[in-house]
Amino acid sequence: MDYSFAYGKKTFLVRLDASSVLANLRPNAVEVDQTGVEEVIRSLQHPIESAPLRELVFPGEKIAIITSDITRPLPSYKILPAILDELCGAGIPDCDIMIVFGLGSHEGHSEERKRALVGDAVYDRIRCLDSDPDDCVRIGMTSRGTPVDVYRPVAQADRRICLGNIEFHYFAGYSGGAKAIMPGVSTRDAIQNNHSAMVRPEAAAGRLKDNPVREDIEEAGRICGIDFILNVVLDEKKEIIRSFSGHPVAAHRAGCAFLDSFYKICISEKADIVIVSPGGFPKDINMYQAQKALDNARHAVREGGIIIWLAACSEGLGEKHFEEWMTGHEKSSDMIDHIRREFVLGGHKAAAIAMVLRKARIFLVSDLEPDFVRSLFLEPFPDAQSAVDAAFSDLGRDAGVILMPFGGSTLPECS
């Protein structure tokens, strides 16, 4: 049979004997009444543990809407018109609203990308800004010692509305919620302090209870002040199938519970070979972003197995410190020792890849040069089928395979 995997803005087909496939990890079936913009409007009309947005804001107030950057699949252009309608209904003029792209530690946008993210109609109405880690104010400090440094226009706004999409995050548990503030509009030092707790076992995908990273994020959100959130869950086609709005924690938790029912996938055994795609553009725009799918695949592969990682990485590795770590160590295991001695933002993702390499080999199908891929401790292949054929050649024709075409979203759990 032929199995399809998104790769950048195209698709790879992989031919496999169906008897070799232990599982094809696709979302669980869930009941959905409305989708897309209609679902966003429904959630705004029925917020969770909050008054409706139009009752929370007042004329004369400055409103900051924090949304995702290009590395996230959040369809801001679909969500923002409904948010702006709520604000307009409360008497807020466009000149008192700003949209801020939470870059975290990522690169900024061109004006063309900003326009594409929010849509022409919104871009022509509302001031759109990239967050700037060099223009932040310190609001306070979390109990874990993380400085709450927030992009000045967001910190100085009267109201803060946070948008996001909810998916599994390999150490914050889940994306969404207060992550729009930390790391979205924070400084590198603040992000580094928060992310340093990723080495603790409680900092894991799909975990909220006692997760030190998530708890620190939400404490930072409380200190900064978040008035309202709207988070969505996307299906495998990146369409909105459920929206959650209202209280920054309660609405987020409801979204996480729905995500579990949709994307936590039970597997009966781990596989010799896992074929994983982050889900195509923008999730595989660079290796820094595509790493999340690789980490999810780690839960599905046996010790000594092979992960075939389909990630275009059309914009390279994606982060300066990440590239320095991936290329600056003699052995991959040295990165694990290094992160334990000294936490460096960017290096943390390199160390996470090294931890996967302790368990399995990684065959990378990407747009990167083969020799460069080898320098990253990964094994390069020009296309998906050649990687699959090589994996079977190494592990035998009776090897079992798990397919993860939506690896950035699906989280395998052994039954």
C-alpha cells in the first residue's frame, strides 16, 4: 500500500507491505458540531469561566492581542475578525488595538508575512507588531526565579488577549494558554530560565500536573495579567475543529482535555521503525520547529530502532544557538552532558535530539545537504522511500512499522 506524508508544501508517498504496519497514528474520532469561524464565534458567545469579551473591555482602553508567529499553524486570519467584532461591539476603535506576534526566540517577520498571517482586511485596519526582546519591561519574578520580562507595548496595554493553538509540547505539556506571554513576548533570559526545568522528568508532553515549566508559564501569565484567551484545536488538515475561549487557565484546560481525546493515541507495542512527519509546512519550516514531532516519535520506537524523520527544513536549522550546539560537539551524547552542566536556550533542543539518538538511529529526509546532515549525527536520505528501504535492509523484512503522518500533533501511549 501507499501511505502519504506531508513534507514542506508537498507530499511524499511511501510504499509498504500492509502486514508490516503495526499502526497508522491518526486522530481519534470525535464529535464535532461546528468548525472554522462558526466554531470560533460559538466559543466567544459561550466563554469558559469568564464574561464575554465585549463585557470585559471598555472604550478608552488600549488592547493588545497576542498571536502566534509563522512557525505555528494557528490560522490567525480566521480568528481575528471575530475578536475584532467583539471589541468593536464594546466600543473599542481600531486605533486602540494592536496585534503582536509573539516571536519568543524566533526570527522576525517581513511585512508580507505579517499581512499573510492576519489577512489583508485586518492588516489594513490594525497596527501589527513583532515582539522585541530588546524592548521589554520587568513586571516581576516568578517563585522559580523566572523574570517576567514582557514586550513593552503588551505590558503597557490595559487589556491582553492571548490567541493560540493547543497541541502537545514536549516539555511544557501543551502549547497554548499563557505561552503567548511566556515565551511569546518575553526576553531570552526569561525564556532560558523557564525552559531550564525541561530536564526534570515531570516536564513531559501531555502532562500538566506538577509540570514545572507549565506552572512557571502560568505564574508568569498571572503576574503579567491575561484578560481573555482564545485557543483552538486543529485537525490534520489544519482546520479549526474546536475553540475554547475565556479564563486563561480554565479555557486552556478544557482545550487540553479535548486534545487528549483527539490526539492521544494508544499503541499496543513499540515499533522497530517509526516514520514521522511534523505535518508539513510550517511545522517543518526548520529543524528547530520539526524537532517536536521527532520527540513524539520517541514514544513509539523500541530501543535500538530507527526513526525516519521527514522534515523539509527549507529554512535550515532555524536558531543560532541550536545550530552551534548541533555542529559544535564531538559526539551527540556530549550535548546531554553539556545541557546538564549549563542550560542554554536553543541548545536545549539539540540536547533533546541527542536524547532520542540514545534510543534510536535517526534517518533524516530533508532539503539539507547530506554532508551537513551527517555532521549533525543524523543519517541523510534524499527521499522517504529510500530511507524506508534502508531501514528494512538494516533491521530485516519482518520489522514492524508505526506511521506518524501528523507527528507534531499525535502523542503515542503504550497500553
